[in-house]
Amino acid sequence: MGQEEIEEIEAIAQSLKQFDFFKNLPDEAIYDLVDKVEHVTLKKDDVLFKKGEKGDALYILQEGWVKLVIEDRDGSEIVINQVGPGNVIGEMALIEDRPRSAGVIALNDAKFLKLTEEEFMDVFMSQPLLGLEVSRTIANRLRFTTTYIENAIEWSKQIAAGNYEFVEEQTNIEGATIMGPSRSDQERARRFLGTFFSMVKDIKAREESLKEELTKLRVVIDHQKRKEDVSELASSEFFRSLKESSEVKRKEKESKEKKKPE
């Protein structure tokens, strides 16, 4: 084994030790992992994996940032989270033996260490401390998910009540594209939800357009109703009687006028 290869192995081992996911593993387990990991690189906007795909590996993000996304029925992208260096991605699909629950897309150039399902499960079953780190990771994600859902419910209530200004204020919050760990769960949830709820502007515009059309329609209906009312009144027995009475009085008046001496 050459010096360069030894240095590379040592660099990877030290890198793994920096990650919370592996920090409590003994050195022999760390160096065992070094022989099993593969290097993966992505360019900006490259897809690591898609929602629904089989989970056959987990990825340790060394450099760069990625976003976790799902799609709505129209195929529009909804960002549910962002993660950066030090995070482990895709381990839940291995533990649950279920398809990927979200897709992962690179926000910038990114580097990963890839560990296959079989290799991960070997380490997971032999190292109880790794199970503890997995539990902590899940707990952190659940806390963020709770915040995300709470905000989504509140925003949906505001929309249902017609309070579009509230949601527009939230979606117009300025800030960086990448929401790092220094941001609170509340801030990060608002930013990710902002992408999804940007549709509120379209809903508001459609509602205002419908109101305008409804106003025009009411004017047309009112005008038509007045015409119908006048026509109905003119053809009524009362109106005909009134008209005949008026005609008789007019003739009587003309007759009296003619009989007056000049």
C-alpha cells in the first residue's frame, strides 16, 4: 500500500469521525467503513435519487448542500428540507426497508460518501452506538417536521379565511437560498413552505378576477331584470286599466276644451 493510499484512507477515517452519525464508533469500525464507502459527486441541480426509488444505500454529505423535495399532483416541486455537510441522507429507507420518501437534489456542487444497504446494516447490527445516533437523527427530523406541519396548518387556515396578506408576508421574507443550521426550525419551515404557498398569489388574482366578472354580471342581470319588470308591468291588467282610464280622461279634457267659447 502506497503512501498516497494510506493518507487517503486516514483522511476518510478522520472525516467520518467528524460526523455525529459515526463519532461514537470505535476506530476499528471507522477504518472498516473506509474500505466500504464509495465516492459520489454531484453538480448543481443533479439528482441524487428520486422519491419512490428503492433505498439501496445511504450517503454521507461531505461538501455542498442538497434539498429534499416531493412533488404535488401537478408535478410542482415542494421543498421540505435542506441539509449540508455532516448530514447522513437516505438511511431511513434502509432501516424501514421502504422506498425513498423524498427526492434529493444538489443545490450546489456536492461530494458524498456512499455506503450500500448491506454494508450499513452490518455496521448497524454490530455497533449499538450507531443505533443511538440514528435515533437522535430521527428525533431532530421529527421536531422539524412538527414545526413544518404546524406552520402549514396555520397558513392553510389563513388562506381559508381569505387572509392572503398574512401568507404573502411570509413568502416575501428575504434571505439566503440555502437555509443553514444556524436558522431556527421556524425560519427554515417558513422558507420551505413559502415555495409551496407562492400559489396564494395566483389564487388571490383569480379571486379578484372572479369578483370583477361577478360585478359586471350583476349589472347586466339588474338591467335585464328592470326591462323584464317594466315589460311585465306594461302587460298587466292594472296597467291596461290605468292606461284606458288615462285615455278616457284625456278625451274628456279635449272635448271640454273644444266646447269652450272662443
